Amino acid sequence: MPSTTKVIILANPPTGAILSDTFLVQNQDLPPLEDGQVLLKAIALNNLPAQRTWMDIYVPPILKGEVVRAPGLGEVVESRSDQLKVGQQVSAFMDWREYKVITPEEIMGVAPPGSGFLALTALGVNGLTAWAGAFREMDLKPEHTLVVSGAAGSVGSCLVQIAKHVVGCKRVVGIASKGKCDWVKSLGADECVDYKSASFAEDLKAALPEESDFFFDNVGGEVLDEVLKRVKRFGHITVCGAISGYHGKPLQLTNWREVIYNRYTIRGYIVTDYAKDFGQAVGELMQWVQEGEIKVDKETVVEAKFEDIPKVWGRLFTGETQGTLVTKLV
């Protein structure tokens, strides 16, 4: 068993953009393995935009000097537990660590043999978030029209598929960049609108001739501002993320009056609000993957050394990714 592990800590909590001195690689001692515990070696990490918010506003936030939190896929390399065997791969909050000692109770799930990174994509935080949005926050029905911003992202792309193929929503409109819209439509979206286009407002209006019942927002900012004009009276806006403002850019809304005129219901949520439902969600998501209702073959997998984990994570904010961004450690 190794006696130390590489970790990446939050050296200087950001107030805006991530800087070169925000993170720091360190070596830390590993505690000896006790009865009931296992030692995991990180194989891959999930990259989430929400990790940026964990650095300043989550409860509890990642504090200066603490290891950066992150879900990941780990292999059991030593076990003193009857529940987990050496060689098994499990999903858990590995954090930005090379090795981690945990108990079976901290395991999010055991990865089926040959399942690749499924435990980090459709069966991971991303899939769980999409499932909770569809069935707990919005309670989508076949008669509904849904708009999804960040539709090419990890949560948005999963939600598009659930809404169209599982629920059978009447109309699903994605919002993404031009280069990703064809992929979003291949997932099941009836239309996809390029938010970077000079004609975004007109294109969105054309894509929603009857306006939308629900707007699932991952972006905030100018996208949210424009969609506020395209939701039906008494419609619902579910706020999952606000990636446009995660680096400190202030939120400016010129159409906020639409909330009053149209009596919108706006509600944010965090996936752990529905932790009690994770068992049901994972079972259903696995079934839909097996039945082909959810595709997981177009994720962005980047091979990287441990020291380059922050660099890969930073791709989330540059528009370089499609689906889930996975860091495969080499």
C-alpha cells in the first residue's frame, strides 16, 4: 500500500477567473487502512461546472488548502471490506486525489465490468441531475414543450434524450453552439438554436411557435434573458446552473419583467436534494441506456497526467467539450 498520495488543493480561492496559482499539487500522507475500508486508485474524473461554485458559495464550500472535490471512477487496489474486492471499479467522490481511503458507504455505485465511463456519465452526477430535473422538478409529460440551454453539455444532453425518448415530450428545443446543434438534434431535439448567432432571438422565436411550458436552464446570462420572452404564461423555469457567470460575470437581465407579466415559477435545485431517489434513478437510467433511449457514445474523454487535471477541467468554460468531459488519468 502506498504511504502517500498526490493531491491538488485549492491554494487561492478564486474571485473571478481561474488563475495559474489557484491550484497546487501536493503530496499528502495516506492513513493506514482500517477494518471495513478500501483503498481506491483514481482511474478517471468527472468534470463539472458546479465545481467552480463549490469553491465559493456551496455549503460547505471548498476552503483554502482543501483538496478539490470531484466525482470519479476508482479501482480497489487494497481492501479490508467484505463488500468490495480488489480489482472492482467504483464511482465515488475521489476528489483530485491519486489515491483515497474510503468506506463502502461512500461508494456511489459499482461499475459493471466493461461499462467504460458509464458510471461517470449517464449513471453519474450528470444523469442523476437530468433525471431529477425531468421527474422531480418539472414532472414532464408528453403534452409539454421543453427548452434546454447548455443542451450539448453533460446534463443538458441527457435531459434532451430523457424528455424526447422516455417522456415523449411534444417538442424539445435545445440551445447550444452552431457546431454542436447537429449532435443535439441527433439526440432527439426537434430543433436546436445557436445562441452565438446574431439572429438568436429570431431563431428562438421561430423554434417555439407556441412558446414553451418549461425552460431548463444551465447557462443564465443572455440566454436566460432571451428565453424569458418565450415561456408560456404560468410557465416554469428550472435553474440547474449558470455557467455564464461562474467566473464572476454579473447577471444582467433586461427582460425580468416577463416574470411578473407571465407569473412564472422559477426554482433552483441541487441534485443531492433527491439523494433518497438515487437508487431508483440509477436503475431507470441503466435500463434506458440498455434499451438505446439514452446514447453515451459521444462523450469527451481526455487523457491527462495527474498534474494536468485543472487544465482539462478548464475546458468546460471554453466551449471545447461535448457531453460529459471525462479526465482519463495516464
